[in-house]
Amino acid sequence: MLEHFFTCPYCWETISMLVDNSISKQSYIEDCEVCCNPIQLNIQFLNSELIDFQAASIEQ
């Protein structure tokens, strides 16, 4: 597991998240721990190193 800090696309607060670096490509929705809005996460690892992390708002 790896802790990663990023900015919420809704409230602009810096939040942290534990991500599993044993899975090379991940895509899922997680709620912001501050404002509770849903964030689309796209994460990619190469040899357990984080190479891409995208956090985007979900169009409603």
C-alpha cells in the first residue's frame, strides 16, 4: 500500500488516500473525505511505482 496526496476536484482540499500498488491499473469511484462528492480515480503503477494518478469530478 502507498499513501498518495491529491487535491479534490470539488472542494480543492488536499486529501490522502491509500492505494494498492500491487494492481497495475485501477479505475474506481471514491468519495472525498472532506466534501463527500464522488471522485473518479484512474491510477497506474509500473513495477509498484506510481506513474499516473488522475482524480476527476463526475459529471451529473
